[in-house]
Amino acid sequence: MSSIVIALPKIEDARKIRSVLECHGLAVASVCSTASNALSSASELGNGVLICGHRLPDMNYLDLAECMPRDFEMLLLASARVICEVPPSILSVEMPMKASDLINTVNMILMQQERKRTQKRKRNQKLRSEKEQNYISNAKMMLMQRNHLSEDDAYRYIQKSSMDSGTNMVETAQMLLMLLYES
């Protein structure tokens, strides 16, 4: 789950932005008026979006971007004059802004972060050995022959049985093979 941190020089402005985000179903974890407080909050949270102005009392946005945790994205709220000098790695919304622009941009960032986490989890999942894959393939073949299922339906059956019983697919395939061989 990604978190939202807002850091603006005027705490009232940060609170107004928080209320706009929360009205649209986005939870804000922290509201602050200094970069050091924003960095402290961000490092505790792990990942998310840091919404900030171009100049905070203790740091400008470029210095802040260099210090942010790796899994945080910056969303800069600034004037057109400032935005034209912003590096492409930093997303920005021009001030004065429409609430819809802010909401859409934050949602886009959060969706991208969720996709990255999902892809990372998939890469980290253990691949099945050839022996384990054979159990699943043999169970599919048995289901296809005995129950006249398509390959996709047989796979889905094993998958659903696995989820229903709380076991992994290899164990479920082994149980199915034992049951099918016994009958």
C-alpha cells in the first residue's frame, strides 16, 4: 500500500490539499511544512507519493528529491515558470491547479507503483521444477480424459481446488492424481 505525504511551506495549504485528496478516497499519511519532516515521514512509510512545493523552509525540491526514499515518487506543485525547469524524472502539476488534475496525477502514480510491486512479486516467485510441472500436467491430462474437460478448464479446476483447500497447485495435483488412480 502506497502512502501520501504532503509538504508545503504553509501548513494550511497542505491541509487543504489533504482534504481534497481525502474527499476523493485517497488517504494522506502525513502533512508537514518542512522537508526534514517530510523525509522523516517518508522513510517511516517505505513507499508512496511526496507532494511538495518547489521551495520549503529548509530545502528546495531538487535537494529533497535526492534525499527521498527510493520507493517514493515526487509530485511537484509549482508555477509554470518553475515547471519549465523541472527535470523529466519529477512529475509536476501547474499551480493554480484543478482538483481533478491533482487527483488524476496522484492516482496515476499510485497505480504505477502498484504495478511495479506486482511485477517485482512475480519475478520473485519461485519457478516450478520440471517434476512439479509434471504433476500438474499429469493431473490436467487425467481430468481431460476422465471428465472431458478442455486443457484450460482442467487447469482452472486444479487452480480453484488449490485455492479452496489452501494448498499449492502441486500438492493439489498430487492429491488429484492419487484419487484418480485409486478409482
